[in-house]
Amino acid sequence: MKKLLYMVIMFAFVFAGCSSDTKSNGENISVRAYIMQESEEPLKPTVLLEDNNKFSFTYSALSSYIAMGSYEVHDGSLILKTDDGKYKYVFKIEDGNLIFNAAESSELPSYANVPDGAIFE
């Protein structure tokens, strides 16, 4: 039941973030949902950037953990840090897309299929 609730919440985030009404946080990154379109997962990995530099990152429908916290842009990279202080995820910003940098990020669970260099559009 918890997983179903999490999935419903994430679908709501994804659909809310996919609107054409994007905003910029002033640092060359738009406030919206970035989706790993190449993924074959039923719920594609998604980075949702919100106002006030808040984010959520879902990397697998199999996970009950939803990474949520604050983000910053530094030297052309988007850095996501979870509120619980356990995880950090780094993406290179290129042509309005996010490119996952596994070497600088916390390790993802083995069931998460987000390889180094994955593009979130």
C-alpha cells in the first residue's frame, strides 16, 4: 500500500512538473521535471526541480525512498543534496538537459538503472 501511495505521489509530481510553464531559478536551470527518456522502466527516473531550490529525485519504482532536499548550481553542475544528509547527486547541465555524473554522486541501489552519463531531458 505504501509503494502504491509513493507511486501516485510521484506521478503527480511528474505531471505537475511537465507543464509548459517553466521558470528559471536565475542560474541557467529551469524549474521543472527532467525525465530520463531512454529508460525502459515503467516509472522513468525523474528529477523534479521546484521553486526555492527544492528537488525530488526518483530513480526506481522499486524504491520506497524518494530523494528530497535542496539543490544548487555550481560551475555548470547541478548538485542535489538530500535533507537527511545521506546522499548527494551531481548532474552536468548541458543544452537545457541534465547529465548524470555517477563518479561524483552517491551510489544508487543496484536495482536502479541510471548509468553514468544518463541524460534527463
